[in-house]
Amino acid sequence: MVDIISLIQTLGGIVGGLGLGMFTKSGRVKSQADAYQKMAEAYEYRIKTAEEAAERSMKREDSLHVQIDSLNAQLDEKTIKMREYVADAMQSERDINDLYEKLVKAEKEIADLRVACEYLLEWRCEHTDCKDPRGRRPPNGKLFGQEFTLPASVATYRSKPQPTTSIKSN
């Protein structure tokens, strides 16, 4: 029986101690203080982890800003190069257009001069002395009786200054 009594005493002390601790003011204050302490530790842990996360985010953001600045600088260089290439292409196109205009004018002038040459060949002088006072005489009968006039294209060609050929090379 002694064992049962000692067991009851032990259990009673434990139950009584817990009961006193729970139901007395000092027990409630102690448990409340413990709860507040645990909450404070939990809040401190949350704040600490949030500060660490914010610090990591700020470092990452700084590294991303550096990377963005580097990429923007590269993009600016590429943009400048592209603008130079576009300007060169536009200048080349202008040069090609100028050369095309000159070619068209030269072809027109060549065509006019060919027509004038054919006309002049029809009116070639048949006399040994081309300074004949009677003037040029047509070599064929279909032009007989007509009067020779210098073609307008020849007159225009004689009146304008002769172009100098200059080819611009880059």
C-alpha cells in the first residue's frame, strides 16, 4: 500500500502544482509572459528573415540595374551603328539616283546626236571642196530641192559647255 500512497502523493503534487500554476494569478502571469516571450521570438524571427530577404532582393536589384545599364550601353552602340549604316545606304541610294539621272541624260544626248549624225550623213557634201558657194547638196534625189538646216540637238550641244567626267569613288 505504500506504493499506492506514494503514487497518489506524487500525482497529487503534480496535479496540484499544475492546478495552482494555472489557476493562480502568478501562474497565469508566468504563462502569459512565456507566451509573449514566444510571440516576441517568433516576430523577431519573422522580421529577421524579412530583412534578410529584403537585403537579398536589393542586392539582386542592384546587380540587375548594372546588367540593364550594360545592355543599354550595348544597345546604344548598336543603334548608333545602325543609324550610320542607314545613313550610308541612303547616301548610296542618292548617289545611285544621281548617276541614273546622268545616265538618262547622256543616253538622251547620245540618241539626239545619232539622229543628228544620220541627218548630217544624208546631207554630206558631194563636192571635193566643201566650201562650195552653192552650199551642201543632198546625195540622193529625195532630198533634192530641200534646204539644209543644222539640227537643233547639234546646235544645243554646241552651245552648252562640255561636261567633265568625274567619277566619285568612296
